Amino acid sequence: MSRPLSDYEKRKQISVRGLAGVENVSDLKKNFNRHLHFTLVKDRNVATPRDYYFALAHTVRDHLVGRWIRTQQYYYEKDPKRIYYLSLEFYMGRTLQNTMVNLGLQNACDEATYQLGLDMEELQEIEEDAGLGNGGLGRLAACFLDSMASLGLAAYGYGIRYEFGIFNQKISGGWQVEEADDWLRYGNPWEKARPEYMIPVHFYGRVDHGPDGTKWIDTQVILALPYDTPIPGYRNNTVNTMRLWSARAPNEFNLKDFNVGGYIQAVLDRNLAENISRVLYPNDNFFEGKELRLKQEYFVVAATLQDIIRRFKSSKFGSRDPVRTSFEAFPDKVAIQLNDTHPSLAIPELMRVLVDTEKLDWDKAWDITVRTCAYTNHTVLPEALERWPVHLLETLLPRHLEIIYEINQRFLDRVNAMYPGDLDRLRRMSLVEEGSIKRINMAHLCIVGSHVINGVARIHSDILKKTVFKDFYELEPHKFQNKTNGITPRRWLVLCNPGLAEVIAERIGEEYISDLDHLKKLLAFVDDEGFIRDVAKIKQENKLKFAAYLEEEYKVKINPNSLFDVQVKRIHEYKRQLLNCLHVITLYNRIKKEPNQYFVPRTVMIGGKAAPGYHMAKMIIKLVTAIGDVINNDPVIGDRLKMIFLENYRVSLAEKVVPAADLSEQISTAGTEASGTGNMKFMLNGALTIGTMDGANVEMAEEAGEENFFIFGMRVEDVEEMDRKGYCAKDYYDRIPELRQVIDQLSSGFFSPKQPELFKDIVNMLMNNDRFKVFADYEAYIKCQENVSALYRNTKEWTKKVIKNIATSGKFSSDRTITQYAREIWGVEPTRHKIPAPDDPRE
Ligand SMILES: *Cc1c(COP(=O)(O)O)cnc(C)c1O
């Protein structure tokens, strides 16, 4: 087995990292020292590693500035259609290395830090993740920003600058403990506050229908302070903007009518107003109807729409015509993409501005709104769909509630005209749900108020049309589209797996980095001994490096020659981490039964955060650690089987574990995972997938060829049929002895000897109340895992399948996804045309 390359060796050989020209390197060193002195106010005697990180970050940031200003100036001059991606989450991760990759500065910076006697990887590890997201939805937004910039679109990400991102997960006694994510503590060198563009946002108050129009009055005002982060495209000199809003109390906040002693309290109460942008709600695929969350959703929408309209009016185009005619052009100059229903208030808010402020008539305003907005649906799970109680909207946003009612009235009139007297249809399609608590169905609002609605994988988009939004599809079939998700190959290959990126570039050049379909050319190398060896060698190096990381950080030793079997994603019943657990226990029982049989060694790693209020998810984490405690310390097992819980799974940990994985677990119940994007990261990085026919797995298997994919279990149709006939877990328990043994062990406290009852909730759920039918796929899963192990014994055949997977993963670039959004929803054309670079050699 070969040792990992040293950094120095990598520096010499790697071409995808950009050039390390002598002038480049000496300038970088000079600027690094300048920032250490003038920005950090330190010299090398007293500088800490963090000072060095910040000096490097500022040095790299300088290279963005000229490009950023020029790009925005270019947009002003050319006035292209602007694309606004509205999202409550942007799961960005770290920025330093991504900036170096996209600017082609990586090699030069490596060399500069090396010559300065600093360790680049150590500096990069100091950067906090920008964890402003929960999982797939937030990470998708981040990948989209990278692709939109790389494709030269005049795009903006708009969201909230949470002071606390997704919590840090600690494991204590096998349980998850949440810790606040104070990511801004040491400052954020990548953002620029823009107090000059502060915007007022109104809440509460009442509606006055006076003779000169409708007015929303007596409101409370909170200010939205924008922070801009540059989003560089891949080597095209484009730098777009992500603008995140922070809540500020106005200086006169609560001071209007204070009495003696009220002043201090009034100043202290400013915190209440500023709580709006304090913390990210940590739920993945779950709706929690809290007022503060509703405030966040309106806050981002109201500030963003004012910004959009201000930019439209001040654009060359918008300012030429009088307001009334210029708004006719609004949908030609502006596209608003709603990332799930979280920013759905954009629809009534745009109506409010156009009707109440700009005095357009309703029909004109509605036409503009619908043609401007488009909605992406991310889930069909009922518990995830936003249905806001009317009483919350009534007090917080009274005018918006009126507008929603008006939208609903006009919509139901249309439906009634199409299907006269079909009262049940009217009830099903209404934006307003009657019941003990009256609610607004935000997905219905989005469908009615958008010109396009899309799902995020083919199977998911089909399910939307066939089931959840069937009535809406019947009414307006032309609105429904599919946009299969993707990931950016810059972060998810070039950045996280430079070894693989390089051996690919050696065979097919570097063009694949901005046009991932070029990976197809690797099919010519499937039988190439040299390439097979290189791919296997890189994987082994990545595994050794990850094993070293686990040992260093967590003091756990794993066998780097074992099969790395990885399931990392938010912990959720529908994702079926429990099915994985049942497999691990089954393997354990098999080894114990026949300890002298040969066994393909496996290290099973499960990682992910549980929403703090999700009891079952937290129990699943405890179960994984409890299984590990038994298995990992059993001398009969040795290093043939290990179960590791990967603590605090986040973007920067994904960048480490994905390149080291042999097997990717994508085992959700068919019909429940909308797309998944973790699945794509693994495919691109040379893991094979064991998965159900769910989400994007379906299209991944289609691209790779089913013979190169480990597909198992029920299809959507099977699940539907089982729902009709009824799922009975007990039948499987009675029929399958190995399953029965596993469940009996869980029930009897085999994995929790000090608390035999500990896992009774899990067993009870699996036996009596399992919405996700774990037992129904158990046998097929175990069988499929046997095929995985058998193939793994033949490194060459395994690696050939790996190469076929990498070669056919091109479809899952977010560049392809964004190109389709651009052409089929936004009506703009992507380009790899380069904006001219700035003259300053530093830039
Ligand atoms: C990609 C990613 C996800 C999404 O993973 P799925 O397996 O698609 O759910 C979640 N969290 C992080 C940190 C990611 O990078």
C-alpha cells in the first residue's frame, strides 16, 4: 500500500490547482505580510495560527474585490435579466479554499504559505463553516450560487444572516448534545456590511381602506441591514453577490413614549427586535409554526423585494419609462425563484407593493407577480409542508392575509367555473384550510402565484403531478416541470478530492470542471490498467487520510483496508438509518455465529444531526453509538466490523468523508426522498451506491447502468400497493429469523445492558407504527449488501464499476441543473464568456 503524498509532492504535480508563477507567489507573500501587519496588527512573534488564517483570507479576498466591482458595474451597463434566488438557508461551509479554486490561486497560495513556513491545511481548518442551513435544501442553494456565477448569470442569493447557524453536535454518553454555533465570534472576513442600504420592514399594525387606497398603518418597524458576500464563478472573472439581511432595531425603537426609567428598558428591548436574525431553525423536512419563524420568513421577503424593486427602478431600463409602463417589463427583467415555500410571502408582498404602493390594478399586478415568481417544491412529507395558522398571519401581517384571501377567492372562482359544483375539489384546492385551527396552505399559494412549479428529481416531479398536487396539475398542467438537483463539481471534486481531480485531468484535460459531461470520456479508460490503478490508489490515500483524521480528532482506530460504508445525512425516520443499524447487527450476529468464516471487513459510519425536538431521531443516534460500544469492543469481531458515529456532520466534514467512502447508503423508503444530493457527491467521488429507487437515485442508476448500481427494495408502486393492502411488520418478524434475532436483542437490552428498556420506543415503532416500512425492505437490503461484499473482494472489478459511475455522473452537476432553470424557467441563456479581468496584478 502506498503512503499519502506529502503536500510538497502534491504541489509539484497538481495542475488543476492553477499556476504557481514566481511573481504570483512573491506578491502573495508580500500581501500576506502586509495584512498580518496592517489588518491583523501583529508580527510573526505574536501571531497565532488564527491570525495567519485571517491574513491569508484577506490576501485571497483582495483578488475578489476588483472582479466583484467590475461584475456589478457590467450588470449595470448591460442590464441583463436579474435572477433572484430566495432562500431561508444557504449552507455555504468554508470559503477560503473555494475562492482559491475558483480564482485559480490554489497552487500559488500553497507555494506562498509553504515558503512562509505555514501549513495550508492547518490554516484552512481554522475557518468556521458558514452553517446557515440544515441539510440538502440549504446546500443546494449554495451549489446553485456557485453554478449561477460560473455560468455568468446576473444572479443574487437573498437570505438571512443568522447570528447562530446550525448547532454544533457533541456526543456525550452516546447522546446528542446541542451547542450554539457562534460562527461570527472571530469576525467574518468574507462579508461586507452595507448600512447605507438598510431597509425598513413592517410588522403588526392594521389595515385602513381609505378613499385614497388601502394603507397598512400603525406598524412596528424593524430595519434590515444587508451583508454582502462575494460569489466567484469558476475562472470566469464573474463575482456575484449573496446578500444576507440582519435585523436591527431603529434608534427610536420603543423610545417614543418612554417615561422615567423606561429608557434603560427600551434600549435593552432592542434585543427583542434583533432576535429575528438570531438563529436558524434546526428542523430538516419539518414545519414548526412558530411566530419568530414567520417573522424571519417575512423579514427576508420584504427586505429583498424592496431591494429588487429599487434595483429595477434604478436600472437603465426601468428608469426610462414611467412607473406604470415600466412595471409591465418587470417579469422580463426580474425572475424570483422560491426555494421551497419558506419565502412564499413574496407572492402577497409583491401584490401588496404593486397594488397598494404602486397603484396598479389587481389583474395587472397579478399577471406581473405570476410571471415573475417560480416555486421549487422539496418534499412530499405532510409534516414538512408549511400551513400557517390564520391567527398568526392576522396579527403579524394583516394586509397580507387580506391579499391571500382575495387571491383565494379569485382562484376558487376560476376552479368553480371549470368544475361547476365540485365542492370537494374547491375544498381540496383552497389556500385556506378549515378546521379547529384555520390555516393557509403555503404550497397552494405558491402554485397559484407562480408560472412554474418544479420538483427536484424526475420521480419526485411525477409524484407531485400524480398525488400531492394532482388537482393543480389537472387545472394548469403547463406549470409543472422537473429540475433534477445537482452539485457543484468545484467544491465536490476539485476542492475535496484533488487527487482524483488530477488523475482525471491527466486523462481527459480540465474542461470537465466547467462541463461535467466531459467525464463520459473516462469510459474509454474503464479497462485501462493504469487508470484503474490510479483511481484505486487515490481512494486508498483518501481512506488513510480520513482514518488518520478520525484517530487524531476522536481517538478511534479503524481498519483502512476495510470497506468504508457511509451514511451521512440528517437523521430522519424516512432516511432509514435504522435499516442500516439492522444490517450491522445482522453482520455482527453472523460473525459471532461462525467466527472462523472469512468475512469482508467493513467500517460502517453513520453521521448526521437530529433536530433538537425530534425524539426518535435522537434515539437513533443513541442506538448507533450503543451498537458501536458492543461491536467495537468485542474481541471475536476484531477489526472485521466497526460501527462509528461521525460527530457533527456538516459541510466541512462532508468534504473529508465523501472522498474516503467506498459505499454510499441512500436507503430511504421509495417515494420519500425528493432528490438527495449527498448521493451525487459520493458518485462523483468514486463510491458505489446501495440505494432504493427513490429521488435522484433513479436517474443515477439510469446514467450508470443498473448493473453498476446496488438497487434493492420496494419501488414506489410496491409501497403504494402495500399501503392499500396494509403493512404488517409482525409478518416479517415472524418469518425472518435473523430479523427476529436482531429485534429481540434490541428489546432485551443486548445493546443497552444497563437500561434494558432503552430502545423499546424504537422497537415499538418498528413493530407497530412504522410509516417507512423498514422491515419490508430488510431481506432485500441484506441480500444486496452480500453482493456488495462479494464484489468488494475483487478490487479491479469494483474499481471498474467505480470508474463507470464517475464517468456517468456528469448529469448531476448543478451547472446542468442551473442551465435548465435558466432556459426553461427564467428565460435567460448561460454563458462561459469571461468578463475582462481587472488590471491590478493583485487582482
Ligand atoms: C449534501 C449535504 C446534505 C444532503 O445530504 P442528503 O444525503 O442528500 O440528505 C446534508 N448535509 C450536508 C452537510 C451536506 O453536505
